[in-house]
Amino acid sequence: MTANADDMNVAFPMSSSQKSIAREVDTACMDRYRAGNQRILQNMSIDEIPGIYLISPREIDVFRFPETLARVLDGQPVACLRLSLATQEESAICRAADACRTVAHERDVPVVIETHFLLAENLGLDGVHLTDGVRMVRKARNALKSDAIVGSFCGSSRHDGINAGEAGADYISFGPIATSQLGDGSCAEFDLFEWWSQMIELPVVAEGGMSTRHIQNLAPVVDFLAIGREIWRSDNPAAELTRLAGAIG
């Protein structure tokens, strides 16, 4: 499905320097991705339908949440779990990470932590998800083991996504996909994901406001669908994930 960088989508014209960067992303990053992140790939369907990328609640009860998480992971195949915690208290982060890691790793689901890459290895996690585009990618890549997962959220910026891939990101996340009054109100449009799937081999995640309509629309052009608060606000998160996953096709 990936096109050559010279066969650009006219909706997103690229300069010669951007074409060069795209080629570098394809050649340099994919070898590392294939070598280091088979744990995610093995959790994806052989039919190449997008995998589910699960995002934790912002607050976790370490005594109750592991049971809920286990039911969710047992109900649907999950490619990766991201710890997205609101707290900045290191001890609380460590307790939550320990509780979630045990449940996820028992089911061969890799776990990445949001932002705090210096904690990842000490906590036995599989990598980090960065929320500031390209800024910290190279630093995180150098700080972690070569097979660690480094993901980068790039908002709706194709340029930031390409640069993050060049800096060493293993996957790029774009979002939110749903219109919102939060932040500057911008969202990642379908055309961005379509262009990325045609031009860049580096895996892409869609996140932020996922619905069955969004899933059906984006499934052909993304590698992972991020689902989090969409299910945790439900009385039965496992059943809600199953409902959403049914829209993948």
C-alpha cells in the first residue's frame, strides 16, 4: 500500500528535501521497527487490519484496576498498552506501572509509559510514548535500549511526524480525530492518515475521540486505533471495547 516518495499525493505536495526525509524514514526506521517491535506486530491480525492500541485511564486504583484491565485484555486482542497517567508523583506512577505491567505481560501485551522514558527500563516496561512531537525523540532513543519502543504524538502535523520518524520514533500518533473545543481545536483529518499510509511505512496510530464511525472510516489507512477514555467511562469497559472492535471489520 506504501507508495514511493516520488509518487506523492497531490493533496500533500512535498518539497525535494521532504521527499528525501521520507525516504530516510522508510529505510532507516523500518529496519529498526521490524527488528525491535515484533511484540506489537505479533498482536496484529494476519489480515493487516489495524490493531487495538489501549490507553489507560488518567487515574488508576492499583487495587481494583488490574482486574478490570485483565477482563479488557481477555475480551479482545490488544497490540499495546499505554500508561497515560495524570499524576506526576513518581511513587504513584511506579505503583500503577507495576500493577498494569504484570497483567499486560502475562498476556504478551507490551506496555509503554507516557513521557517518563527514564522510568521505563527500571519499571520493566517496553518503551515510551512521547507527547511533544519530535522534541524528545532522539534523547529517548539514546537513553533506552535498542529494542525499546519509542512512539511520538504529532498532533495533526505531517511535518512533525516525518521529523519524529527520522529522529528515531518507531511509530507516529496523530489526533485528535474528532472535532473538539479543547486546545486549539485542530484535528487530524482522514486525508493525513491516507497520505501517511500511501507514502510512509512507519506505523501510524489514530487517537482522540474514537467512535464506530471513525473506526470504520480509518481502519483501511491506519496501523493502530487508540482507544482509552471511550471505554473507561463505561460501566463495562470490556463489553464496550468489544462493541468498538466490532466496527473494525
